[in-house]
Amino acid sequence: MTSLYWLVFFLILVIIEIATLALTTIWFAGGALAAFVLSLLGAGIEAQLAVFVAVSFVLLIFTRPWAAKYLNRRTVKTNTESLIGQTARVTARIDNRQDTGTAMVNGQEWTARAEKETDVYPEGTQVVIRQIRGVRLIVSKNEEET
């Protein structure tokens, strides 16, 4: 009879994982599957529970970091992360000493500051986005244009 419970538990965990793709329940589904096999072999409930816990945590500890790394390669960067390295066009003179400057990237205008405090970029200059601090682009000269 416990075989049926383990099978149902396994299916529920797999369905949750398919619905969320969060790598949270798949490890416990593996434990439930191992406990299901043990119950079919006639093992007691204590052994089934022990195997469920052991297999779940072994899978979680040893395979989750690898799986997360492999699957995260295909995730899309957030909007701000994807801007780093892109080229932007200066729309208002960037001068850190005067606390001025804006740049246009992907059709959006951002406040922009030079990476080096002494650099000044006139309107129309192409710059490369090096980082984002808050709502400001930190830019430097586009080396490809020199």
C-alpha cells in the first residue's frame, strides 16, 4: 500500500517541478522514487523513509550545483545586466565634474557618467557601457572608433 503513496508523491513532485522549473522538488522526487522501489521490494516504512531522506539530500547536495550552473547558462540576463558591454550614444555632454550627461541605449535615455573622472564626452560620441550604478550608466570611450 505504501508503494501507491510513494508513486503519487513522486508524480506530484515531478508535476510541481515541471510547472515551476525551479530545481526545488526534483531532488525529492528522486528520493520518492527510491523509496517507491524499496516499498516494492518489501522494505519497512522506516527503511523507505530513511532512503527517501538520504537519496533526496545526496541528490540535492551533489547534483544541484552542477544542474543550476548548466541550466543558468541559458537564462536571459536582466535588462540592466544585458546593457553592460553595449554601445550607447551620448545625448548630453558627459562631464563628471559638472555632474552632467545622458546617453541613449536601446531607445532609452539614461543618466551617464564617465568611468574616469577626468574624461569628458561630447554629444554624439559613441561610448561603451562598463557598469551600472543605481540608475546611472558608467561609460568609457569606445576603443573601436579610434
